Amino acid sequence: MLPHLALAGALVAGVLVLLAIGGSTRDPDQVVLVGAAVSAAGAGLVVAVVGLGTEGNVVVLFRYLLGSLAARGWDHVEVVLPWVVVGVAVAALLRRRVAALALGDVAATGLGVPVVRTRLTALAVAAALAAAVASVCGPVAYVALLAPHVARRLRGSTSTARVLALSGLVGAVLLVAADLASRLVLYPVEVPVGVATTLVGVPALVWTLARTRDAR
């Protein structure tokens, strides 16, 4: 039931983000900031719920606030695999429509792209993919935000098919590197992998947003 419950929570969070930004999704910086605020509110809710339990729930609290790959195995892969396969397949079908949105609503509409429907579908797919993974290892932050930017720079191409494929590979490498660092830096103490990705992701995100504003 975890993926289903996580998907329900992710969709609720997505709706809250859309309501908070008033339906205007043209500015990605605004979406990121509002999403961070909604995420913080969700984290506070998790703390409140887990706080109603026993001391043994501290491990659960850490996993679902920071993200951890500890004790995760092939059984957990089997849980999320169907969701990931379907989600990635739909994302691949949507990639050109989403790329067209970067040209602006008017241009995308002129190209025959249903703007509102594409945005809502992309949001639902992103929520399903994030929820499936978070249901078994918690929210490992910033990997999905960084991977596409790194993929574009490595590829030097705007091809949506190549960037999408490379983003998955880059995200996997980033996660493995962060997991190794979280296990070795303070050995024998294992730090949740979400801590490592956040320490790298926050400065990288700030730098990316600054470069984006400068380019404008």
C-alpha cells in the first residue's frame, strides 16, 4: 500500500503547489520555491504524526524526512519497478510536448500542444515517480533537480530523448556517489543519503538559479 498512499500524498502536494502559485506555472523559480515550502509543511506533518508513536519510530522519522537507502533491497525494487516503468514510458511520450512549453504558451499552442493538459499530466507523472521512490526510501532531495541540468551540460544537446535518457543515468550516479559518501565519511556511523544530496544540492540549485537570472 505504500506506493498508493505516497502517490495520494504527492498528488495532494502537487495540487497545493498549483493553488499556491495561482495556476501560473510559467516561472520555474517560483514553482521550486513554492514546492520547497509545501515540502517543509509536509515534513512538519510527518514529524507530528510520527511523534504520536513510540520511540521506535525514530528510524521511520529519519527515513521519511531525510531519505535513506539503509536496509533497502530487491524486495523494495520490486515494489517500485512497475510504477517507474510506466512513469518513465509516459514521460518519454510527453517529452516533446514539455519541451515545447519552454517556448512559451503561445508558441506551444501554435505547435498544437494542449498547454494545460500537458502541464497537469507532467505533474501527475512526476508525482507518481517521486511517490514510488519516496515510499520505500523517503525523499532523497535534489537528485531530480540536478540530474537534468548536469545531463544537458554533459550532452551539449537539447535533444529531449538524449537528455531524458542521460538524466536517469546521471541521477543514478549522483545517488550512488552520495550513498557511498554517507556511508564512508563518518564511518562506522551511516548518515542518511538525503543529507549528502542536500548538502550538495542546495548550493548547486542556488548557483543554477543565479545563472538563470543572469541569463535573463
